[in-house]
Amino acid sequence: MGRHEGTTKDPPTPQPGTQRPPQDPPRSLHLHRHEREAFFALLEDSVVQEFLSTDVCYRISDKYLLAMVLTYFKRAALPTSKYTRINLFTALYLANDMEEDEEEHKYEIFPWALGWGWRRLFPRFLRRRDRLWARMHYRAAVSRHCCDEIMASDPSHWAWLRDRPPQHSGATRPYGRALRDPHPSSCPRCCPPPPPPPRRRKRRRRRKSTALHGRPPWSSSHCRVRPRFPTVPKRVDFTPKISWGGGGAEVGAGIPNTFLAAHSADFCAF
């Protein structure tokens, strides 16, 4: 045997500028007809229909997220009898965990999946999501090629026509939120325009006092009705009145006080 006979050689290193050999195409997800029909029948459920109608901009249930739900059902090897409402919401919540950056929108799934007591039951729902994730061997990432392949099997179905508006598509990062408008007005359906700013009332200038301004406070610029001040009582005359004997005639009525004060002695002697 030669020196290099029977030994393995390293693969040749591709030279710069040369094309690489084509890679194997991704494995396709083989869906049977009865699986697609069972999934489409689940989407026709009354509760599911009402839930999908509330998502007007398809932020938590667009066509790609629904295709991921069907992919999860297939990877978890669920029989068609397990294509139920609660499993649909569980898979949809997991799909939002994997693909969506906005955390608050997916919480709208809780009331539809758990009912009025969702605040008490949502920890059980999260454990159910973890069990579904473990059943598919933690393969929750779904490529766009796989979703397009699922939708190509029946492209005319209404579920694959739920295109998300462009203003809600794309990835968002926390460090860029402060630079954007906190009230996006590009989508009038789910983002109504912000309320107008409160109208500032003009502050009236206080007028100066009467002594400085030169007119009384009841003028037309201050008030329209002139106030009625109380009348000053008349001065009471405490001048003693002297009567003549028993005739009842009063002396001193109408006489000035100065005259009475000067001749008081004469009146008393008389």
C-alpha cells in the first residue's frame, strides 16, 4: 500500500469567487387533507370568529401566525380530535411569544381562552403552553418558507388573506420607542388620533383699585347693577324740651341749640 492509500482527504477549500454548491432545500411540512379541513373548521367556531373579528389590524392573528398554529399542531402530532379552541389559543400565544416584540397585545388572548376568571386561571394556561412546547421538542421557530408552503396548499381561504398593515409590520426595539411618536396616527382603525390639547383660558387682567383708576367699583366695566348701600340714619337731637305748665305746649321746638344753651338759666328760673 502506498503512503496515502487508505486515508481520507479533507474536502477542497472553495476558492474566492467560486460558487458554493447548492444546499438542500428545507424540509416541507406534509399536511393531509383532513388535517387542513379540521383546522379550517376550527376557525369557523363562533368564539374564534368573534376573537378574529376584534383583531382589526391582525396584530395577534395574521396569516403567518395562523400558519404557525397549524405547524405546531402538526409538529406536536395532535390528532384532529385535539384541534380544539383551547389548543388554538395556546398555540397562538406561543406563536406570539416567538415572533412578536410587543408584549401587551398577546394578553388579549387570555379572556377569550379562559373566560371571566382569566386572572385566576392564566398561570394554568402558561403551563399548558409549556407542555405544548415540550411536546414538539421545543421546535417553536417556524420559517417563512414553511408558512408560505402551508398557505400555498389553499391560497383562496380567508385565513390566508389576513395581511397585516405595513405600519404594524417589522420589528421594534425598546431603544427606538422614545424617538417615535407615542401616539401613532398612521392607522386610524386601531390607533385613533390623540385628543387635542386642552384649550388654555385667557387670564383677565385685574383692574386697579378705585382710588388709582379714578372711577367707582360699580361702573359698567365692573358690574352692571349698582349696589344699594344702606341709608345713613339721621342725627338724633337730644335737646331737652320744656313744656309750659300743663298746657302741653312745648318750648324749644325749632329753636337752635346755641340759643337754648345760652338762655338755659332764664328758662329754668321762669
